[in-house]
Amino acid sequence: DSGVTQTPKHLITATGQRVTLRCSPRSGDLSVYWYQQSLDQGLQFLIQYYNGEERAKGNILERFSAQQFPDLHSELNLSSLELGDSALYFCASSVDAGGGTEAFFGQGTRLTVV
Amino acid sequence: GNSVTQMEGPVTLSEEAFLTINCTYTATGYPSLFWYVQYPGEGLQLLLKATKADDKGSNKGFEATYRKETTSFHLEKGSVQVSDSAVYFCALPMNQAGTALIFGKGTTLSVSS
């Protein structure tokens, strides 16, 4: 158990809909990262928050947004969903802003868009 | 920004065979380098890391040496087991500012008895 909790584990929704994925980082970790894993693209970095502020941005679509709350949990919002958004979404956390420190991953949320 | 390239699998081996998974990178400076492993149905977990040139990271019989001359961080294990079957990812920070990790495409290893 990594200590990172993601909910829900599975999500099935229709095209055009909006969903929210939730992540609770390990106790004491200030950074939260979101990744998308798909068969064709591999593991893609989406966005990082550090202590409530956006820290780094990767290949995140404009239809996607995230935030980190004062209690350090984070939510990833995906809107106007398309079939191609079907993927495994991982949240990870680390104690500091990243770079040389280990990131701990949750078990992921599997999103299926039908 | 930085980038990472790793050999794509799948790699299929018999138990007790020698394993090498190649990883090369391009980076500004000398960032920390990582290998993560993903077992079926689970999230990624850190396998080993190296923080400076010539460092050797090791864990569970796996080893990788940080080679700045060849910008490589190849993963090796002398004798694989069925339980090593998983997907292996090479990773490094996305830039010199030391932020999120970026990952290679992953190498699937299947070990048969």
C-alpha cells in the first residue's frame, strides 16, 4: 500500500459527459501529480500541484483541469469526454516539489468512455 | 526539457535468465534517474534510483548504473524469476527545475518457469 488513495477505482461514462477523479496523497506529502496511461501513448504527465499551487504542466488538454485543496487532496476534472479519453489515470505524491525524490503512486482510476 | 527512451518489449525470458532493459536519456545537467515497476493491476512503485554519475542503484537483485558518458541507465538482473513479470519504466525529472517525473514507454517482461 503506497498510502495514496484514488477514487473511484472504475468509472464508465458517456461521451460529452464530465467526471471528477479524486486523490488523497500520502500523509505529509505536499506534491500531487496526475498521469494518464494508455496503450498507445504510454504514461503521460498531465499536471503537478505543490502545496495548493500549480507547479508544472505537461500534456494536459484544455478540457481537463485540476486543483489541490487546503487539505492537500486533489481533483482532476475531465469534461466533454471523448472515446479517446478512456485510460487509466494515476495520481502520485511526493514530499517536496519533485526531481530527486520518490513519487508514490495510487492504484489508478480506470475511465471508460462509451 | 529532458527526455527518455527505453527499449520496447515485450521481453520474454525463462526463469534464471539474465535480463537487460536499455534506457537512454537526454537532459540538462545531471538529474536523478529512476526505474519504476508496475505489477498487473497496480500502480507504479519505485524499484531503484541513482542520484549522480557512476552511482549504482540496486534493489531486489536489480541493478542500474548511472552512466553520464553514454547517457544511459540500463536495468539488469542476473537471474529473473516468474514473480519479476511486470512492466518496467525508466524515468527522470522533466526539467532542471526539478519537477515531475517523465517516463519511458515501458517494457513488458514475461518470465516463464
